[in-house]
Amino acid sequence: MTARRRMSLIAYLKAGPNFSYPSSWRHPASALEDILTPERWEHTARALEAACFDACFFADGLGIPDLYKGSYADYVGRGGQLSLLDPMTLLPMMARVTQHLGLGVTLSTTFMPPYILARWLGSLDILSHGRAAWNVVTTARDFEARNCGLPGLPPKEQRYDMADEVLEACDALWGGWDEDALVFDRESGRFADPGKIRRADYEGRYVRTEGPLSIPRSPQVRPVLMQAGSSPRGREFAARWGEALFCTPATKEDAAAYRADIHARMDAIGRPPGHCAVLPSVTLVVGETESIAREKAAYLESLVDPELVLAASSWSVVADLSRIETPEALEAGSGNQGVAGHRDRMLQVARQHGISFAEAVRRPRALLAGTPKQIADWMEDWFTSGACDGFILPPTMLPATFEEFGRMVVPELQRRGLVRTGYAGRTLRENLRDPG
């Protein structure tokens, strides 16, 4: 008998005041007093595990965006998606207060050598007992390159070629320890068996590492790999490596087309489609009644700062939208930078609503507002129609969004058999492939 297919749920987090909906930090229910404390993230982790989420991951970047008007003033001054703490310091704290929740971090293959990446992620996987995830990014913004000592980014295609090599090198490092390499034999004095520890000796065009890694084999060996490739080269990379894909389509049809394309690419290289969950992002507002949900959404919309929307959209499409108002101008001025997924979504929004590109970039992301039943209906429709394998859920208010979702929507999804009621696996990878 074939096991029933169930949704994967992954929470989108930022170590700062705001998530994917601009100005939501201004809402009275959005906690700010604990923003620099471990308790904020420990509480969030507990709430997500209680709601049976597969995982959470921290979106992250290496700097404060200065794309809008050539300055970071609007982005930081108006409270954009800032990283006020390094997520690698938060995830071990979150691991301590949970047993099943996957814990993901965003790290760039463009600036970080594979030995350091393998060391960090192997340690996190050991400390969490096999719950680590890596959101693999190649980085698409020059200001991050400058912060890391480079004059600008390498060419787009080269960044993905580098990423392939970084992951191959990390695999060689992680695979360098046998499971039973640590002996711990006090009587004989043998702490480890050197014969079960090997060098990586990886050498590619852009990356090389000798090894062996100093970190023993972790429960998953390789952390779960997340990715968000949208360009043709990005999709090729995602199809090869990705196990959970973060995408931002504007419509169900766009989501289904993206998923079908990823599956076709996976099939072409002999990877089973079931080894990769395609997860669109959706921002929810839950109300006890439809009118309450609409009022809550309207209040959030009333808080939106139009300048922050443009600053955030400038970060998304990697261009100064105080000067660029057409997709043609955007393409002409993008140079070596750019995130295809964000640009695609802006064009999809314009097409969906019959508006110009300039109007689309001035709109905050759409809110899905409704009762628990209405939201469950919408999620079930996307899931059962083949548009996705689950969802990435960013909060509007932290922790209120996840608490309300867990209290009101998750039980409705569980009654329909669409979401797990408990964790079947020991590791994050096991839970993603067998959602209970």
C-alpha cells in the first residue's frame, strides 16, 4: 500500500525585526524587546516543533543592502530584512530546546571555503543529532562581495560552477570519516582508528582542499540541502543537489510549471523526484472568521511604508528602483548581479494583475487571509493539484503567526491527513522523505 503524500512545512526566519512582509515589525503583536536574546529563538523553535513543522531556516546575507538610492539609509532606517545576529550562533540554542525540528542556515559558496563550510555544518548536524540543513546560495549582490574583500561578484555561470565544486569538496570532506572511526578505548589507549579517516584530496578548477576534516561523521553525513535556483543554470544546480527548493511564484500555474521543470531536470540526471520537495512561499493571516482575517490583513497593509517596499524590492531584483521602472531597463543595468526568481515573481505579479512592472515592484507581497478552513482549502488545492510539495511560511509577526497557525490551521490540515501528527524519522532527511 502506498503511503499517503503529506505536505512539508518549513518556516522562513530572519535574525532581525522584519521578514518577507514589509513594516510588519510595527505591529503591536510583533515582539521587539527580545530581538537580541536567545529566548526569542528558543520560543520560536518550540512553537514550530509543536506545530509539526519539518524545519526552519534563516535567510541571511553578508551586509546591509545599499541598492536603493545608493544608500542603506532606507533599508536599515525603516526596518528591512536585517540580520542583526549570525544564525550560526542561534541554531545550536534552538537545537537544545527541540528534538525533531530541522535547523537550516544560509551560507554562500562564493565566499566561504569548503573546509570551513563542512566544519560548521558537520558540527551543527552532530549537535542537533541529524537535523542540520544548508540553504546553499551563490550570492547575487556586489555589496556582499565588497564586504568579503572582493571588488565584485564573479560571473553568474562561474558562481554556479564554483558552487558545484564546493559541494563536491564538502562531500569528500564529510565522507572522510567512517561511522566507527572513534574508538574511545581507554584500556588500549586507542582514541580513534586512523585507518578509518581519509583525506579529501579534492582539486577542481576553482576549489581545492586536502583534509581530512577534523569533524567526525555526523548523523546525516551531508546536511539537507536547500536551494532557490530559478535561472536555467540555477535550476540545473537545484535539480542536481536540492532536497527542498524555496520558490516565490505568483500563481498556482507558475508554481506547477516550476515544479514540472525541476522534475524533468531531475529525471534527466537519474534523480528520483521524491528526493526534492518544491516549496512555494506564502504569507498567511489567520482569523477566527473571514471578516476578522480581512481586518487583520488590512491593518498590516496600513502599516506598510512605501519607501521600504521599494528598498526591499530593490534588494530583491538587485537594482535601484528609484531609477529603474521597466524590466528592459532592469535587464540592461543588471550587469553581473541578479536573482532570477525575484525578477520572475515581479513579472508574474504584473501579468496576473494587468499592471506595469513599476506598479508591481511597489506592491508588498500578497497576504493570504482567511479562516483556518479557507487557508487549508487553498493549501490543499495547490498541494493536490501538483503545484507544490508543501510550503515555506514566513511570519508577519513573531511569534504570533506561528502560534496562530499551529493552533488553528495545523489541526485542520491534520484532520484532512495532509500534515503529520508526529515525527516518524530520526533525522531531518528522514522526516522530509517520510512526513509521517
